[in-house]
Amino acid sequence: MQIIGTHMSIAKGWDKTAENVVRMGADTMQVFSRNPRGSGYRDPKDTERELFQKIRREHGFGPLLAHAPYTMNLASAQEKVYEFACTVIREDLARMDALGMENLVFHPGSHTGIGVEAGIRNIIAGLDQAVTGQEKTMVLLETMSGKGTEIGARFEELKAIRDGAAHPEKIGVCLDTCHIYSAGYDIVNDLDGVLEEFDRVLGLSLLRAVHLNDSMTPYASRKDRHAAIGKGTIGLEVLLRVMEHPALKHLPFYLETPNDDQGHADEIHMLREMLKSRKEN
Ligand code: FE
Ligand code: FE
Ligand code: ZN
């Protein structure tokens, strides 16, 4: 059975958030590793942490995913921006590792004019000052839509980042269905072909997580606008095929759809019902 979670706010505490995951009928969650639009963070107190770990253990949560803040740009040539990104990825990898989070995903970054190659060099150096090689937490590169000067809309760019890193064995990939469709990978008409290309360039074994989103914008639009499941240009049928695909079905799927907790709970329920009825037929 597929592992399904959603993006959750950690504002009410790690323990309360884990309780909410259970209540929603989810098996896992994604949370921000710190304030997504600022720089602050609050680590759980001892009792909060213990309760969080207990709930997670007792309910057999699937892999937990932390998402680095949007405010960091590890590709930047601006010193202050770059130093901040280096600090965030270094601190948050250590913090998420201490919490036993299985994966930490980040947006590779935007080169803002210095070019893809120079941007990738910055990302690699930033990763190398963060990843010691001793972590249990894997760092995931997210597949991006390619808006503006975003790096990571081509599988080759993610491959170059990983290959350049001192600890490639600690670096995996998170596939975002909305982003890759916007980037020009046609999962609607040729899911197999896209996954074959991923396998050829990166290797399917590097995939650790899927962001399951529909898209508000057309194929190859290079925009990043998530839609609720079945309400966008990708559609329910294709997203179900993604979840059922032999190369993907064992992975954790995280919804990042524009919904509140109840909306996410409804989406998870709907997906499970659809998957079940398709299996029976
Ligand atoms: Fe993301
Ligand atoms: Fe995403
Ligand atoms: Zn997105």
C-alpha cells in the first residue's frame, strides 16, 4: 500500500503535528526545517520530542521529509545570500539528522545571471560544507519547474550537482510532478518515457520521495503553480498512474496541494479509495 503524507505546519509543535497526521489518515508528513520565509527555527523540547518520536514509532510512519526554506539560494553569487544558504543547509541537516528525519529536500537554487555552470559550482561547494558523510538524513535535490533562472529543471543539472559533491552517496532526488510537467517532461502522454529518461540520466535508485501535485499551468510553461489533485492540467488519472507505477509505488508521496488539513485528509482518502478500486478491477 502506498505511503501518503502531506505538507504540514509544525507551528503547534512536533507532537501535535504527528497527532494530526494520524487523525488525517496519513502515513507520513513533510514539514519545513525552519521558517520558510524567514530564518528562525524552534527545536522541540525534550517532552515534545519524545512524544513525537513515540507517535511516529507506534503508528509506523513512513519516511519523514523536511523541506528547507524558500529563502535560501545556494546558487547565488551574492555573498550574503550565499552565506545564509550555506548556514541554513548546514544547520538544518544537522538539526534534522538529530531529530531522525529520513530526508531533507531543498530547491537547488537560482543562478540569477551568473549561468548554470557557475550556479552549480556554488551549490556543490555549499553542499560540501554541510554534508559530513556521517549523517543518516539524506539530502534530496528537488526537480524544479525552471522558472526564472532556476537550476534543476533538467535531470542533467541534478546529476551534475550530485556527481560534483564530495559525498554523493548522501544525495538523492525528490520528484515533484507539478514541477517536472512544467519543466517539459510530459508525464501526461509519456510517463514511462520520462521515467526511462530519469533512469538513464540519474538512476531511479536515487529517487527517495515524490511531491504529488497537480498543476495550474500548461505543459512546459516553466511556472510553479500547484493545483489540487484532479483540478489541474495533469489530472487525477495520470497522478494515479504515477502512484501505481512499478518504479515509484514504493516511494512516499507527499501532497503539496492548496488545501487545509481537512482538504488534505479528503484528498488522501480519495486517493486510497481510487487506488484500491483500480487494484480490484
Ligand atoms: Fe519544494
Ligand atoms: Fe515540491
Ligand atoms: Zn512547487
